[in-house]
Amino acid sequence: EDFYGADTSDITLATVGLGLDAEITEWVNAHILFLWEEDDTEPMDLEEGTITLGNLEKFPLYLNAGKMYVPFGSFESNMISDPLTLELGETRESAAQVGFAASGFYGSFYAFNSDINETGDDDTIASFGANAGYGYLNDKMSLDLGVGWINNIAAADNLRGYFDDAGITDVQDYPAGLTAHLTLGYGPFMLIGQYLGALNAFDASELDFNVSGAEPSAWNLEAAYTREIKGKETTFAVGYQKTGEALALELPEERILASIGVEIWKYTSLALEYLHDEDYSVNEGGTGNDANAATLQLAVVF
């Protein structure tokens, strides 16, 4: 049931992905990923295609180039639905990335030519970003803590789609973006925290919120517990998500989720998710209403 009270239901083949990783030499690797999504990518789309120069077992630096999701944001989740942080900030571009990984620490710098440019700029490689973090893993505990920055959050997929629909190809100034994440696992428990948002407001003629320029943001909190029930690995998860000034991007103001997923056979899982959204208030331009959705997903990953 959506914000306007309309009911819908469907059966879909949501996603088919086919990936290939090839070790060309000891120092050269290639990666391709084809993706098909019903009513979105027909025929199948080349989702990723990269060449990586480097060998982290022998040298801490690497070069990665091609079509990729740039490392702006970490979007790990136990839910079926994508987190609102991903909906706001996920960015796929043809880019070049220079990175490092050593003793648990990692980071990179990347650059690309965005379809959204500053007014008056030439068609050049003018968008760039950086990320850094620390990861740790042992038999009982896992940790991933990281931050990221981008000089042009308008390059994010959802924002770029909004601008394409509005016929906008230039913005007066690049609004920068910031992201931070923490993923902590201890035994059967997992805690996920994510934040992603603009550091500057857009001009009101480009992206508005309540008559002013919007400064969109999103965050996600999620807790999960995994245990075996009758020999089947089962994960229970709950989550709370919120956005700020993201009404024009058709994102809800608040989201509450709960899910249960079971590995019913090897490589095969069955998951059930309930989702409750709350729209922005009428005073802010929304409906002030609620929306609800239930999803049952059968998946095979190998």
C-alpha cells in the first residue's frame, strides 16, 4: 500500500547477475558483471567492467580502472530492500582509482567525468573523491569502520536520474558529499550504522525542499542475530532508517524494517521482509501518510 492508499502486488524475477573474475597474470586481474533487472535493464546490462593492476599480497598499492561503483558509501545490509543510504548515494561511473590496503587499513582516491557538470565548465574529469577505513576479522569478531568524501554528490545515480528527468545537465556549484559507516560483528550478533549526505545545499532551482535548496541526507541503523534452527542458518534483523530533505528524490522520511532469512538448501535462501514507510509532512510538501510493503524472496547465490 503506497502513500496514496493504492494497493499493488506482483511476482517478479527481480535480479539476475552473472559475474566473471579472471587472473590474467600475477599482477593483472579483470572483472565483469552483467545484470538484468525486470522492468529496468532489458536486455542485460554491463553493470561493471574493470581491470586491476596490483597484487596486495606482495605490494600494498593498486590501480583499478573501468566501469565501477566508486567507493562512496558502504551499503551492507541483511534486508531484502536496499538501505536509503544506497538509494541516495550509490554512484556508478567509468573511473580510475588508486588505492592501498595494509595491516587492516585501506583507502583510495578516484576520479571520473560526471554527466552533471558545474555551469560553464568544460566536459572534463572534474569529479573526484576519497575514502579510508580500517577492517579487522577473527573467529569471534569482525569490524569495518570507514569514511568517504566526494566533491560532486550530484553524480550519484538517483540524483543523476532526477536531473535527467528534469532536463538539468549543469549545477551552479558541485555540492560535496560525506559518508561514514560502522559494521560490527561479535559472535551471532551484527550491528550496522551508515550515514551519507550532502555537505552543501543545491540551488532551489535544481533540487528544492520546502521552497529552499535541498541538502539531502540519509542514515541507516540495523541489528541482526544469526543462529541455527533445526540445522538451518537463520538470520533475524530489524532496522530504522531516516532521510533529510530528500522529498524530491521520492524517498520516505522514515523507514522501519524487519526481516527473517533462512538458508533452506546450499546456496539457496528464503527471506521475508516487512517495511513501513512514513512520508514527509504536508507542510513540507509530502502527503503525511504511511506506506507498507511485504516481500518474500527466493534467491540462489553461488
